[in-house]
Amino acid sequence: MSKTFTAIDFELATAKYSSVCAVGIVDVVDGDIVNEFYSLVQPPQNKYMWQTSRVHGIKPKHTASAPTFIELFPSIRDILVSKHMVAHDELLDRSVLKETMGFYDLAYEDLGLASMWDCTSKIYRSLGFERTKLSICCELMGVELKHHDALSDARATAELYLKVDDAIEMKKLG
């Protein structure tokens, strides 16, 4: 497994994948976290569902003056372009990035990312972990987590990815 990668996590304001309200990105080079990026993001019309706000605590008042995704995109683009991507829920986070970019008429293909990213949930499931929710994997592997905080989730995902060898040893020992 590569020790150089970028982990990402999004929080959503509604059930729509284009409703990003927070993003956390962690760059890892040779096993060391070298850069972290976090921003609140104003979702379209700054619209929220109470159910999502209940999960992550972000409300319209928090993102009223936050940049929109299109305003934030140049910074995100520079961090993501041509990177080896990792997410805990790869399908969700990759889909969120694609759909949000599409909503703003940005070409996802221009990022030069793989068609599928590494998924820590799937990796840990393949190692025999019965439940692979981020909070559970973090607890089992001793990774600090403030769940549903995009940067904490991205950092925890990066740390879980770096601890795969430890997880393999743990499973061997029973």
C-alpha cells in the first residue's frame, strides 16, 4: 500500500450529493501528514435538512458567509489533482465530489483521479472486521475521532489507511 495519498471527507446539508457544507482533506507523503485543509461550504441556497444538521451540527447560520463550492474549488483542485485518493466511504465521497462538480459545471475528469479510490471501510471489512463504521474502526484501532467533523473524519481515514498493517497483525493474533 502506498504511504503517499490524499484522504477526503464531505458533510452534506441535504440528501442531495451536491449539497456540500463542509470538506476536510488530508495529504499524506511517505506516511506523514503534510497538509490539512478544512472549510465550511455554503450549499446551494444555503438550504439544510434538520436531519443532516442534527448529525454534524452545521446550520445555515454557520455557512451564510462561507464560500460556495465554486469559490472554494481552485484551492481544492490544487490539493486533489492527480492524487491517490482514499475515503472511508469511497463511493459516497467520490460521488459527492463528482456531483458537486457537475452541479457547478466543473469537469471531474480534469482532476485526473482514478475511477475508484481506496476505501478504508472495504479494506477493514476484507480483514475480517465485522462492522466497519468509521467510529468503530477508529475505536478498535486507537484513532482519535470527532465524528462528522469533515477534517477529523478525513484525518481518521488517513490514519486508518496507514494502520492497515497493524490491523492485519491484530487479526492474526486473534
